[in-house]
Amino acid sequence: MIRPDPQREETRKLAPGYFSYPVFAWSLVIGLALGLAFTRMQGPLQRSNAEPWQLRADERHHFAIAIALEHQHSGNMGRTLNKLIALRPAQHPLDALADAACALGSSGYLGSESGIKALRGAVALYSVDGRTGCAEQLLPLSATDSAPEPAVERAADAGFATPLPTKPPLRDSQGGASSRRLVPTPAAQRSFEARAARSFCDAANPALIEVHVLDYLGRGIPGQRIRVRWSDQEDIFLSGLKVDRGPSYADFQMEEGIDYAIDMPGAADPLDASLSTGACYTANRSTLKSWRITFVET
Amino acid sequence: MRRFLRSLILGLLLGTLAGLYFGWIQFPPANRNSAISELAQRHRDDYTVMIAAGYAVDRDAAGALERLGKLEADDVSAYLRGATERIIRSSARDFDDIRLLVRLAHDLGQLTPAMQPFLELDGGDP
């Protein structure tokens, strides 16, 4: 009986088979990365189910003007603000409308009577809150003069109550120009709803919860109580304390690793999701994610 | 060498297919470069209603047509007719929105029997 050569037996065990698993595994990973990178470069496969916030900048401007056109008909500021907020603007929705009007006015949109009328409507809408943009300077004088009455007047004519802050903000005689002493408006008088909560990455304002409180005409309301709760603690802060950021603005500094719940006590239900910060990158710099919440009067 | 190439090609192929599946189907990218014509149907309808509402104020048919042109339909008037009929059939919008659409469709010469009752409720042919 011939015994197999042990060395030959070992060689046969180690002999290359049909497949190299390490090479397969590595090429699988590389293929996966290539496939994912390709889909990110190409964009979505199905392109006909976009949401308004996914519109590119120029198209978003046209959509915003369409919202202003509808507002001329309905005078419904709540609905108008909702639609502007659905575009997920980086700033106040009416500021975004002013920017859109400015961009379109600067790009030949005013070449037709129809464009002039549309921008006039947009200007009337964002001027409600005393906001200004460049569109009003671009509009022909006669057009500006005959601009339709602002929606605030339409709303008043229609019999809507337009609650104003019950007590105007008081200047703090001791403090500098950048602070106000406010008397909180009694919460029971108003009710609010969180209409937008989106994160953003800003190295100058890391881990911040920015809150805007608007009435249903889109005007900022100072002195509104906003509550942040985490673990077993809570803090109350007020809108309008930072004069340079407008009457609607309030903010709160977050810490990493903590989940925060935000609401307006007695006036708005807590936001569905908790807020937390984490690393984000902007302009090749690592910083902490911030949040922007808008409470709109209902 | 053949063993290496075989493993490499098969791995790349399967990996790429998996990457395309995850990137397009399972976790599609949030595109921020869409045109108004690429909006979901309900948002295209919303846009159409907004233009019709603007028309109700300014009676500017040319402007309304130009704005509806953003939807990139081959025939904007026909698109408006089709969208209005579909919305009436499906009751996808409220009554006031339908009236706005019907008024615009009428003024653009696209009135159909399905729209007629809404026009009559709206005060008929001016």
C-alpha cells in the first residue's frame, strides 16, 4: 500500500480553489461604495415625486411667488406661511419670499405686466411685518404706488382678530441696546403650533435651539414663553430678548448627549421629536448641529 | 490569476448592484435640484391651484399660462383641463379650489361638461 506523501497532501489542502474569499469580500465592499457614490452623484431614480423643499433655488422662487399670488386671493396668512415653511427656508419664511422676489425682479421677471403684478403681490405680503427687500426698489414706481392693500388690512376687513402683543417690550435702562425686559404675554390668550423643526450647521452658532414665534400674520411676537426640558430639569426663555434678531427670536444653548423637549407652556404642545446636537460639518469644519423651530399662532 | 479575476469581477458586480439598490431604492438621496415639473402630483396640483387663485385676482390669462408652463406640459391648456377633471373626479381638493380651476379653464377655452356645474355655481359665464 502506497501511503500519500504528507507534504503533497498539505499542498492539496492549501491549493487555490475556485474562489478567493478575501478578494471577493474586498471587491464587494469596493463595488458597494462605487454603487452608492454613483447614486449620490446621479440623484434619485424617480424624479417626479419631489417635495417643495427639494426644488432648486430658481424654481423655489417661482413657487414662492405662486404662494404670494394665492395669498392675494385667500388672504389666509396661516396657510400662506405653512406653504412658505414647506420650502424649508433657511431664514424667516417672509424673508425668504422677499429674497425670491428680489432674485426674480433682478432677473428679467419684471419684463411683463404679469411679472410686475405678481411681484407687487409678493411685496404686499412680506411688507405686512414691516419687512423690506430689494423688489420694491425694482418695481416700477406706478406699480408700487398702486400696490394692492397689504393682507393685514384684508384680514382686518374680513373680521379676523389681529392680536398684538399685550404689552410692548420695554427698554432696559440699565442694559445695553441689545437687551429688552419683557413682560410675558399671558399664555392662555394664544395658542401655537410647531410648524417647522429643522437642523442646520453653523460654526458661528453651534448647538443652539433657535425659536421663532409668529402670529398668524407672520409677525414676530415678543415675550412668549418657551420651555425646554431635559432629564429632570427645565428652563423657560422668552422671545424677543435679542433686539438685533427681531421680536420673534429666542434661543437656547444645548449640550452634547442630552435630548431636549421643547414646547410653549399652556400655548403649544411639545414638539413630536426630541432635539439633540451632534457633530456636523460646514465649510470643512466640524461643529455641533443646531435646530431652528417655528411656532405659528393657530 | 483566473481565480483572482473571477472573485474580483463577481465581488464588484454584486457590490455595485447592492450599492445601486441601497442608494436608489432603499435610501434614495434627498435631491435638492428639482424643477416644479418634478414635484409630486399633489404639489403640482397645489401649484396649479395657486396659479388659478392668482388668476382670480389679476385676470391675467397670459401670466397664468406662463406660470403653468413651469409644469412643462406639452400643452398647458390641455394639462389644466386634464388636471381639473381629475381633481373633480377624485375630489382631491376642496370646492373653492375646484371653482378657481374651473374659472381658469373656462377662460382658457377648456371648459368640459364635467366642469360646467361648478361654473354655474360660480355665477355662470360672465
